[in-house]
Amino acid sequence: MTLFGRRVFFLSPKPCDVLIFDECNSQHVRRVINKKYRVGVFNMRPEDIFFGMGVMVQFSKELLKFSLEEVRKNHRGFLHGVIKQVYYIYLKACLESIKPKAVITFIDNSTVFGLLAKHCDNFPFIAIQNGSRLSYAALPDSNYYVPHYYVPHYFCFGNHEKTLFPKLGYQVDHYYPVGSLVASLHFLPEDQLEDKYDMLIVSTWRGSSDYVQDVLDTMRSMKIMDQLLTRYIKNHEIKAALIYRTMRDSEGWIIPEIGLSEEEYYQEIYGDSIKHIETDSSIRNIFPLMQQSKMVITCLSTAGIEAYGLGKKLLYCNFTGTDLYHQDIADEILTKNSEYTAFSEILDQILSMKQEEYLEEHKERMQYYMNFDAENSVESRIEAKFDEIIENFR
């Protein structure tokens, strides 16, 4: 049966060795878990509801720890505080009834995961970074604000997070800089690498987000970049491609506030001067495209940092008029000057630089942001450390 759109089960969730918390991208997480473990997935979109005996017994025990003091701290009022605490007690009861050897998630910026990790000490909590973490996301009015960020074991992109997180008040007990798992899973083999495009433009279309200030700023900056690029591509006759951010007809394909789909927006600006490529999240076609392009240009996208970690030439464009969103991006891969002549000169310099020269100049910074290992895949490094975490727990 269903209740408020959620599936309801009058039994407890199945026991497993490793529990993937949140089904989002759970297929990628499964790739790093040794096949000797039984794997289960705890759905959160929306949550499954369990009324099994095991959960109810555990829930009754946990309910004895209900804290009025925590309720009073809730800034949204007493009732919301009560509901929130009962919700977390219920989730903890579910996890305790499953009795996993470890809980792992791909949603490292989940407040729910962080709070459960703080209050469940019978098994380790492990997270894999799913996107760039920047300073502005720590602001309460940001679209990416995460209160109570806590990860005991964190497989992050690079040492950038290790440097940044303490400044933001994010709590991580153990960092493991390994690079991007999703990028690693979709790399092209060496024998398929060739430069198909001089430039890949990575869309930062924000249709799936609330239309708040950071979205408005990003979209405005993106439009300035696109207008500059249209002129540059026409003047230089370079071969450029653009990959859309959202899949056709998915949530976010159309932004009602501007009355356009992502395709309509880009067709109005670029027309047929570039190749328009639809994104396919099932095969992550953005990664092969980045590998097959001489450089990547974007406003604010995790893909930019992933491309940079792959050894690709990169330019971030910050035309927002503020350093708020780009304060963690190195000046060497960033431009703020929206005057065409200056913009054109930067692109000329990047495109004309030999790849070997670019790598020599940027290799340490690339490693800092994205700690890929040429000899070992991200998935193999996570799997080895994952086993170690379980074996050494307690």
C-alpha cells in the first residue's frame, strides 16, 4: 500500500552487509562494493515506510532518548522540531534493525545522512563525493546549503575539500582524496582518445533548481559567456560543441520564468555555429566528450573540475560581478573580464598552448582539485579502502 506517495510495508527492511543510503546513483556505488557483501538499498526518494516488528521494537527503544531540548532548538517551531526528531528516530530504528556492517551513500551533502552518522555508532558511515563543494554553498540562503554536514569516512575529489571544509564548519573524520568516481567509471580507453572538438562548452542551465539569487547570477553569467563565445567562434572558425545540462523533457528542461527550454535558449544564441549535443545521464556522455575536446569552458560546473583533473585545458567564466561563487577556483583557470578583446586573448592563449606545456604548468593544481591516479582506478581505490574501513571498525 501507499501513504502520501510512499510505499508502506508491514515488515522490517531486509538485513544486509552493506546498506546504500539513498537510491540516487546507487548503481555507481555498487561498483565499489566487494561482491562478497550482501547489498541493500534504503530508498529516500521518497522514503519507504516500514512497520515491521524489528523496526517498531527499535523505534520504541530510541523514542526513550527523545529530547525536548533538541526540539526547542528548531528555528521552525516546536511542532516541526517534534516531527523532525521523531523522523530521525524512525530512520535510526530502520538502520539498527538492518544491522549492516557499513552504510554508504553517493549523496555526501545529505543532512539526513550526516545526522544519522552522528547518532548511529554501531557501524561506519561512508560517503562518496558527488559534486563540487564550494564556499558559497555554506551560506544559509544558498541553493546548496547543508546544515549539519558530517561524514565520518569521505571519499573526496582531492585535497581541496580537505583544505576547505574546516573553514566552512563541515565535519569530516577521515578524508580519502581519490578523484571523481563517476568520471572514472566513464573514461574512454586510451586507444579511443582523439580531439574531435577545439572546445566543449558545458551548460550551466539551472532549470531543476529554485529560481533564487545564485541561480539568477549563474544564468546571467552564462548568457554573457555564451554571447562572447558566439562572437569568438564566428571570428576564429573553431570547431566547438555544447553539451546540455538536462535531458530532454526532464524536470528542468524548461525554465518557466524565461519561457524557454534549454535547447531553445542555446539555439537562439548559437544557432548552427556549433554542434548541440543532448546529455545522456544513463551513459554520462559528457566524459567522453570532454576527453575528445582540446579545452572545456563553463561558468560553474563540477564537470569543469573533472575535465581539469583529466588533464584538459579549462576556463571558468565568472561574470556575476561577485567573487562569491568562484572564490575557491584558482585564478589560473578563471576569468572575470567580460570585455571581448580580453576574453578573446585568453582563449587564444589557452588554445595555442601546447598540451605538454599546459600539463607541466598545471599538473600540481590539477592533482589538488582531482586526485586521480594513473595506475589505479577510483573504483579500485575506494573498494580497497572500503574493505579496510569495515575490517578496522571498532
